[in-house]
Amino acid sequence: MRDWMRRFSIVIALFVAAGAVMAQQGAAILTGADLTRVVPTGFYFQGLSAPTQMRNSAAARFGTDRYVISGLVDTSGYSADVRAKYVGFLITDSAITLNGESLPSGAYGFGFPTEGKMTVMDLAGKDLLSVPVTNDKALRRPRPLMMSSDPSGVRLYAGKDYVVIAAK
């Protein structure tokens, strides 16, 4: 009986480990029609809807049906204090981590109000978390916003600064 329980425990542990590996593997950066299909044309934040800068949007698919979508928005209709901290949106349909910090599924605003930090806010503008960014000095052609592959998931770049997004 003990041998059976030990084998069962090993099988369960393998399934859990395989699920964690599957969540981390398979991140695909979306392009072309796949990208335009998932990126919203506008985003609501603090009582206003701002148009998405489609040329500065990015998305990644984790596995077969989990998405992380990000884009910069035109903040010209917002007050100066909001524009100082809000530059874009982050939408995830499953729990993720940003540089190891947990973020549940949802829609968020983000910005870089503090040098070297990315701040994520709820739709009302309340700060939820702030994570340090890494500067990629080797990046040859930075864009205002883009995603690229990373061994841990994907990198979300703002210029040469990035955070690592990983599926949970």
C-alpha cells in the first residue's frame, strides 16, 4: 500500500511540474492580423477613453489561449498629473508576474512616474504595484513599446527599459 501511495505522489508531482513548465513555455509574440485581432482600439482609464497607438501595441500568447496585451494610448485628453504617470494599458486574461510580482487577471493602466520603475494601476488610477525595470543597453532599435521573447516569458519594453512578464 505504501508503494502505491508513493507512486501516486510522484505522478501527481510530475503533473504539477509539467503544468508549471507548460505555463512558462510557449510564449508567442503576436504580429500582423493576430495582433490587431486582440488589441483594443481604445482603453478606458480614470473616467476617459483614449485611443490606442496601434503602432505601439504588443501582445503575447501563453500556451494556446492565454493572452497578455499592452499598448500605449493618446493621453492628450487627460490632466497633466494623470499624463505624468499613465502612458498605456496592460490586459491579461490570466494571472501573471511582472519581474516576479504577482498580478491577477484584469485590465490595468501603467506608467513610469519614477525613474527606473514601472507602476501598474487599477482603472481608477490607484497604484497596485511598482517594479524595477532593467535597461537593455544592447538593444539596437528600441521602440516606444514592444515585446520580445525571454527565457522566463516575454519582455515588455518601453524604449530600452523592460520588465519580464511570466505566466503563473
